[in-house]
Amino acid sequence: PAAGEALLVVDGVRKQFGGLVAVNDVSFEVNAGQIVALIGPNGAGKSTTFNLVTGVLQATRGRIHFRGERIDALSSREIVKRGIGRTFQHVKLLPSMTVLENVAIGAHLRGSNGVWRSVARLNAAEEARLMFDAAEQIRRVGLEQHMYDEAGSLALGQQRIMEIARALCCDPTLLLLDEPAAGLRYREKQQLADLLRKLQADGMSVLLVEHDMDFVMNLADRLVVMEFGTRIAQGLPEEVQNDPAVVEAYLGG
Ligand code: ADP
Ligand code: MG
């Protein structure tokens, strides 16, 4: 889609876990070239929404379209192939392996299990290709000085950026990030925001889940606010910030 056109359309999506309605008929869009933040208190249904979009969970009802194609019945692997890359709320790394290996393996793994088997199945040319792509994405996110460092030795902010490099290896059109700024220092948050702006300038669209209002206020083009599984507001950051329902959700506790 051209800049500004709907890339991801989430339409009346619902997810129930037994009697609990974690996502209650939620609709929103991410337009091409936009950074959209999905915000809301803990337990609002943000991660569940992410897992529905990425095919980790199956919606109870509703539809999800990406680039005009219905994706809600596809597997995670199929969704990644169509151009949705993601990171997880908790960093998943192999601490004693290098950043390069982590990015390459993570990129190859794509949510399947059996890390070693899957790498062992590669022939030399495929492995070289994978390493080449991983190194390119590590440079793109600005982690080249740490390419051969053990991933476990990186600061949390660098680990999060490493995860983004991993997601970039599948050449996504849309990047989904689950709480990328959680636990980061001020300086690290700034570096992360700079990276996301740079990716946006390259044409990337981003949907990020975030608890930290300050972080998204200066970064996101649009906000979608959830509480108790329901979308309670959406709009420009300055509109949403002053919305009484949003103020109540955040301060009313
Ligand atoms: P958020 O990411 O906004 O903090 P979640 O999407 O993780 O919220 O959770 C929304 C609600 O769904 C919570 O009440 C949570 O306990 C529940 N929930 C999430 N995943 C599961 C699951 N796999 N099984 C049962 N309940 C779940
Ligand atoms: Mg969450």
C-alpha cells in the first residue's frame, strides 16, 4: 500500500480464554508508514491482541487483514512470510552466544522449536546467507560494535535492539514490538525511539505495545487505547492524552 493507506486492519476481533474476554471486539488500523502505539494498563489485552495479529493465538471471532489479505486463519510462519515481524515482551536470547549468532538463529528460527536441528539442516551457502543478512541488520540498528560480543553481556536496551535486528531479518513491512521500552533507562529509550524513527523514514510501519505513555507521546503518529479488553479511545497522541476515559484508565486505577 502507498503511504497512509491501511496496511493492517483489525476488525471486531475477540478472544476468550474460557469465561474471560481478554480482547472484546476490538477494531483498529495501522496505515502504511505509521507508528501506532497500543497502550493501556496491565491486563488490558494488548499482548493478546499482538498474539492474534501474529497468529500465535486464534481469534474467537473477527477478522484481520494485512495488505488486503485475510490473515487470521494463517500460522505464525505464514504471517511472518507475508511481512509482519515481531519481538516479544520478554527478551528471548541465547546469552553465551554472540549477537551475530543470536540474530541469525533467531531469524532462522521464526517461532519454531529445535534450534540446533534447524541450524544443522542448513547447508554452507544457506548459513553464509543467513550470517550475511544478520550482519546487515545488526549494522542497520547500530549494534555493529557488539557483533561478536556475547548477547548476555549487552545492556537491556541493546538486547531489545538486537531483537529488532532479528525481526528485521525476515524483511517485514510491519514491525510489531511488545513493550520495547519497558525497564530501559532514559538514554536507552531515546536511542530506541531514534531507531524506530529511522526505520520509519526507510518506509517501515510499526505497531508497538507500550505501557510507558511518555515514550509513545513523542514517537507515535496514532494511539489506540485499551482497557479490560476494550478499545476505549484512539487518535492523535495529544487528543488521546486529554481524553477523560484514558485519564481515568491510567489514574483512576
Ligand atoms: P496486557 O498485555 O495488556 O497486559 P494481556 O493480553 O497479557 O494484557 O492479558 C489480558 C487478559 O487476558 C489478562 O486478564 C490475562 O490474565 C488474560 N490472559 C492472557 N493470556 C491468557 C491465556 N493464555 N490464558 C488465560 N488468560 C490469559
Ligand atoms: Mg502485555
